[in-house]
Amino acid sequence: MVNDTQKLVISPSPHLKAKDTVSNAMRDVFIALIPVAVVAMYFYHAYAVFLIGVCLVTAVLTELLFKKLQKKKPALHDWSAVLTGLFVALLFTATSPWWKAAIATFIAVGIAKELMGGLGWNRFNPALFGRVSLIFLAPLFAYVDEWFAPLAVNLGSVDVATQATPLAMLHAGLDMPPLGQLFLAFPGGALSEVSPFALLLGAAYLFYRKHITWHIPVSILAVVAVLTLIAGQNPLYHLFTGGMMIGAFFMATDWVSSPTSDKGKLIFGACIGVLIVIFRLGLSPTEGVAFSILIMNAFVPMIDKATKRPSFSEPKKQAQAS
């Protein structure tokens, strides 16, 4: 007789074994975003807290609604909904109308994630999809804003929210703040833009937890640095402004909407870098990082196909006779 300890477990491929789970990975990304969220709360006080809270609540309710409509069990324990909500909040300025952030979150979770197949099947980064959708829907807000105007929330004055964003200053050729201040903490722009340093702390945690690799962020930052230097501009100002850090380390590295091979990741990141520079130097710099990542998300299947690893079962091509 065969001893129980000698029995083999037979299961279909692929055979992968790891301690990490989707919920653990999503939770780690949420943790990695806490430093920049805290800095944003320091500068924008109740406005940042309120906006993040609105997006988190909207994300949870949207997931529950769409799971109910699809007759599926809610999966809030996987952290994907709350993480998307936090991402969307960080892509808005502190004093943005809360209903715009809520609509963007609804689109991100309900349409870009749930209606595209659910977790693991979305072609585009959900948070960026929701944020950019607001730009295309802008003409409608001339009417929507009137509806929601009575529900506007006044949480006091925030002087730093009224100044020009660092990216707008850079695009207009204005005097920029010191690089050190811009890197450590400088208010202006979206919540995620207040501190590249805080974002790098979060990115270091993700590297430590092995959730991301260097290929995509380094290729994005390197291409942007080289091209802006060739254009006669200070590349560090481009790297520290306009959502570059959250885009390179958190958005472009999304596991579902980015290539799987190392070579594919390098190509993906380099193309994003080229597009960012085109947006910033030749077009409107606003949301250039978001548009660049979403454009390249559409090409991920092609990149994967061109850079896929050969199957072990695939016969080797025989050299053609000369």
C-alpha cells in the first residue's frame, strides 16, 4: 500500500505556489499610499480627509451595487475597491467638488473594473480611467454642478490650494520652488503631488514586498529625464511634478494592465515616458501622465505577444537551409 505521505497531488497547470494573496498585495499598496495621504492631510486638513472619505465610501457602495446587479458575492475583503477609491481621491485636488470625485470613483470601480470582467480582467487602470473620464464628461458638468451646488461643503479656507500647481508653473516658465522643497513636500496640484519623497517611501515598501519590479518605473523616469534634458529643461523638475511619481511607481506597474515579461515592461515604460514628454512639451501637460499610461494600457496585449517567452512544449524552429 502507498503511504499517505507518498500520495501525489494532481492538478492542472500552471503550478505556482506563493504565500502572497490578492488581498495581501492590495492591502500592501494601500499601506504604501498612506505616507503621501498623510502629507496631503497635513497641507489640506479636512478637505483631504473629506475627499478621501467620499471616494472610499463611494468605492465600497459601487462594488456592492454592481456585485448585486451581477448576482455575485461582494468581495470587499480583497481590498481592490477601497484601493481604487484611495487612488481616485489622490488624483484630485483637495478642493475639487466632492461629487466629481464620487462620479470618477463610480466609473473606476463600476465600469472600468466590474463591467470589464472584475478584478484581474480590466484592460485599463481603473483609477486613471475614472479620472480621465471626468475630462471627457466636462461639458455635462455645466448642468450637473448646478444640481449639486446646494450640497457643496465648505470646510474653511486653504490658501495653498489657490496657488498655481508646480507643473503649471513649469509649463508657463515661471520661477520654480527649490528642488529640495519640491521633493520633500510642496502643496499644489492633486493630493498625490504634494510629496514625491512620500511616494518613494511607499514605492520602497512595494519593492521590499516584491510587488513591483524596477523595469517600468526606471524606464519611464529615465526616458523622461533624457528627453527633457535634450529639450534644454531641468529633468528633475519634470520628475518631481505632475503626478510623475505616482504614475511611474503605482499606476503603470498595475499587475493586470501592464506587460508580464521584463522586456515588455521596459518597452511599456519607455513608450509611456515618450508620450509624457510629448504631452508636456507639445500638448497640454494636464493629465499627461494619466493619458500616457492609459494609451499604453491598450497596447499591452500586443507587447505581451511580441515579447512572450517560448513555451517548453513548442518545438524549436529549425534553421533554414542556406
